[in-house]
Amino acid sequence: MSQDKDRKLREEIQSMLDSHKEFKGYGLEVDVHGGKVQLSGIVDTLADGNRAVEAITDMDGVKAVENGTTVCTDGAITDSGVAMEVSEELQADPQVNIRHVGVKAAKGRAYLRGHVDSPEEEHAAINAAAKARGVKEVISELNVRPGGFDTDDLGAIFHHQVNNDREDEGGEKIY
């Protein structure tokens, strides 16, 4: 009985992937066992694979989805090329302050560094980086510092520029 449910669910998911405008060009495939879905195939970006997982997760009868997709681009892309692509995606996202977020890339992994003002900004930066060509994984090394600083207060600007974090924790003041 369970095999019939799995077969029917696999057919429904495969039909959705094969007809969906965003996924049909990838030739993604699924296998289902006990309502758990294994997604496989090649996608252009990490974000594409993640969106396919989200679409499958929303379907009735799906208990879990394992993303076995592989990110592969047309032609070779270097680490510096990946970093450039990520930087462009970060700049294009209005929720990300590019002056505070940097990226380093190594072997398809994008390491986000710097600081953000909120968890939402960190999430936006991660999502933006995942859209970049050549990114297989996004690793956030961002520090969340809520509140920022008053740009009209010269003391706050100075404090921000010299990064005297210990002052906020009751440490020595550095002048």
C-alpha cells in the first residue's frame, strides 16, 4: 500500500518539476520512500535547488526532502569569479548594506564576512549569495549588531570607525 502512495507521490512531484517554468529545463528527478523525497539533478545555482526543495516540501504527502542537486555552471568559474558574482548579487539586494558585508570564495563556498544590523539582513545576504553562479554553499560568518549608530553624532561615527566594541561592554575607553 505504501509503495502505491510513494509511486503516486513521485509521479505528482515529477510532473510538477517537468512542467514548472523554473525547473523544467533542469531535468530534475525524484525518488520517494515512505513520503521522504530524494531530489537529484544539476542546477545552475544553489538558490535554484533550494526553490525546488521548497516547491516539493509544499506538496501534500511529502514528509521530508533531501536536496541531492549539484550546482554546475557552463564553463569553468574561479574563486575570484564566484566572489565577484556574489558581490554583484549582494549589491543588487536593497536589504543588504554592501559596505558592511564582504565575501571570500573557496571551492564553490561563499563565506560572508562583516556585520549586519539584523537577522533579516543576514538572511537576505545569504539568499542573495545563493543566487550567484558557481556557489555550492553559503557560510555566514556575519556578526549581527542591532541598532547601528547615529550618523549625525560625530562621537558615534568615530566609535564605529575605530570599532571600540569593548566600550559597550564596560571595558576601558580608548581615546
